[in-house]
Amino acid sequence: MNGAMKGRAERPLSIQVAALGGEGGGVLADWLVTAAESLGFPVQRTAIPGVAQRTGATTYYIEIFPTTRSELAGREPILTLTPSPGGIDLMVASELMEAGRALQNGFISPDRTTLIASTHRVYSVSEKSALGDGRFEAESVLEAAQVLARQTILDNFAVLAQESGSIINAVLLGAIAGSGTLPIPRQTFEAAIEETGIAVAANLSGFAAGFEVAQAGTPEPRVAEPATTRPTTPRTTTPTVEKRFRQNYPTELHDLLGEAVGRLIDYQDVAYAARFLDRLDTLRAADQGEDRTLTRSTARHLAAWMAYEDIIRVADLKTRADRLRRVRHEVQARPGEPLRIVDYLKPGLEELCSLMPGAIARPLLAWAERSGKLEAFNIGLHIPTSSVSGFLLLRLLGGLRWWRPRSHRFRDEQRRIDDWLAAVVQAASLDTEFALQVAETARLRKGYGETYRRGRRNFDSIIETLVAPRLAAGDSSGAAIAVESAIAEALATG
């Protein structure tokens, strides 16, 4: 028996595995069970399913009694179905926040638990839907792990999986074997992988990578944030537009304006990008600062607002060739290997009305708000984008760019943008810091669905109660601080 397990044969060893969808958590649990059974150990496994959209992982609970059935001489150990706080010998998390959940729930104890966790992040829905920076403090999880666990093996196992051509479950199994926490030798784990007969060579490669990390000991762990995967926006301008912003704005703004113009051409057309510059020109004379901070901030928010996400934009991005290449890379699909993509969409009445002419959309939306029906008509759609019919459906929708300027939401957004920009310019005549904060209110207008509605309500409230009265009175005293505080509160509470 492994030296780490001396004195533990009188009770079961408890193992909890938390894995996200598609990471093979169930297979990892099966490998553990197979390895234990091959040695004659009594073992029991249960699972608690997670839910979709990254609101929680599926957790697997395994108990192994590290004494062979022959040694038990007919006696049967009593194994439990669920973990208990402070009663976990081995906690395995495929993502850092899942380790944080286990720490928060008290499963990990300094006198008993070995924690094996990947330090990479996969943002949860609550983090993504926050109006501001909703990311959890990942560094605090690392600090707590070092204090609350008996032993920690923390590394970016997702990168190790990519480098070894496997998926993360095999790498985690290797780390389990290398940790010495279980009385199961390396070759028994490898035999369990071979017994499945699926991607054996790749899984053994990943297993070896994880085993080496656990044996060598990991350096001071670092949080690995997700790489930015925003859709590629072609840096496309025309000579006229390019010449215009290069002549009229300082060199330090050229890169920003080039990106903004390229995004808006990609989003709509050249005329729309020229409209962006027309709007920004109204602020140019009002910005007296040498560093042009107000112009930079306003330009950034103006471009993002003008390229708001609607159904047309989403459909367009989902049918681009670079998206398919990115998905194939993320799932490690080999050349020639078939790939099926299903997009889950749930457009509601508000999204549908956004494409209608205003004369139709306005009374429909007003009726829905009065009767509380705004959320009653959401339609769940599962569109197989990798099929010809699904792709053509989304491509047809994405091709409605020509219709966008005629839609209710486009015209409403343009009116609101002009009102906001006029407020920034007027505030600049009073106080530059006040104008900067008025420009920052545009941060609240983002996303779609409920996230968009929350942001719109907060934006309207700040403009109506804090900005408009001060502009009307021509008094900016304390205005910048008041608006900044209101924005921070709105971003924090949603």
C-alpha cells in the first residue's frame, strides 16, 4: 500500500470530481472505479448532474475502501452516497472556480484533503452577464487552497491537455496517480485507460503529462484567464475615411479610430463609419485637454454603442468561416473529422420587435410592458449551424444588414446616441471630469435580453436624475463624483 495511505485502511477513501461539460468527468470517474475494482477494492460511485451554460459542474462522488475483498473475508464496508464537509480525501476540479466552490462549501480540510485543480478559468454565466467586471477573485481561491488543503497540486492542466493532444480528464488522472493519494499504482490507471479502447494513445500521453507535474511539484500557481476570442473584425477602411481621421485627429488616436472605423464598416457600411466620425467631430472642439482623454473615451464608447448586438449581428458572426475554424480548434477536431454545431437561441418579443418598423414595434412593446408579457414569448430554437439548412437560415438572417437602418431598434439607438453625445459635449463646456463620467455612462448599455434592459434602466436613471438637472442648471459642482459613484453602483448591482 502507498506510504501516503498508512493507517487509512479502516475507512473508505472519499473522492470528489467536479468537471464542466465536455471535459470527460464521467470518464474520469469510470477510470477511477475501474482501477479500484481491478485491485479488488470495494468501490461506489454517485453523480450529481450539473446544468448548462456554465452555471455549475457535474460532480462525481466516489468512495474506495482500500482493502481487497479477499482480505475482508466476506465483510462488506458501508459506503456513503454523498460527500460530507471536511470528509474528502481527494478533491479534483477541472477549473479553478470549481475548486473555489469546494473550498466555500467546506469539503476541503487541512488535515485530510489533497486538492488537484486546474488554474485556468472558464467564465460562468453570472460573470459574463454582469454589467461591469463580474469576474470572481480567482487569486483568493489560490490563496485559500494553500491554507485549507493538506496538499495542493495546481497547474494549468487545460494547456497540458492541449500540448499532449488529449482532453483534461486524462491529465487530471495522471495528476491523481502522481499525487500518491490513492493506493493504486500507475500501471493500474494506465490499464484502466487502455480498457476503454477510446483514444488510448492520446489519453496515455495526457496521463503522463499530469503524472510528471504531480511528481515534480508545481511552481507557484498563476491564474490562467481565458484567451480573448472575440470575432475577427477586418481592419477595412476607405482612403477617404482613413485620410479624414488621420488629418483631423492626433497620432495617438489613429489606432483606436482605425479599429472603430473597421468595426463599423464590418457591422454596417462605409457611410455608417463616416457617421461615427461626424459625431466625433462635434466633440473635437469641446475637448481642450492636451492628452485628448475625453475624445478617446467617447470614441471608444461611441463605436461600441453604434455596433450594438442585434439578431442580425449574432447570425452574421455565427456563420463566418473564422468561427468554424475557431470551434474546430477549441474541440481539437482533426482534419476531415466531422463536426456538428448546434446553436441555442431564445429570441423574445423584444428581439423580434427590434427588427420591425417602429410603427409596428412601438405599440407591440408598449402592450407587452403594460400586460407583463415581455418575457412570455421567448422561443427556444436549436439550430444545427453545421447543417446546410441551419447554416442557410442563419446566413439569411445575417444578410439583413440592408434592413437594419429601417428597424425600430436602430432608429431608437441612433436617437439615444445623439442625445448622449450632446450631453457629453454640453458637460465638457462645464467641466472635463464631468464630461468624462457622462461618456462613461455608455458602459451600461451593453448585451441583450435582461442584461440589456437592466443596463438601459440604470443608464436612463443616471441621465435623468444626475446629469440632466446639472446640465440644465449649468452647475457641475460634485457632478463628476456623483455620476462616477452611480455608475460603479450600477455595475456592481446590475
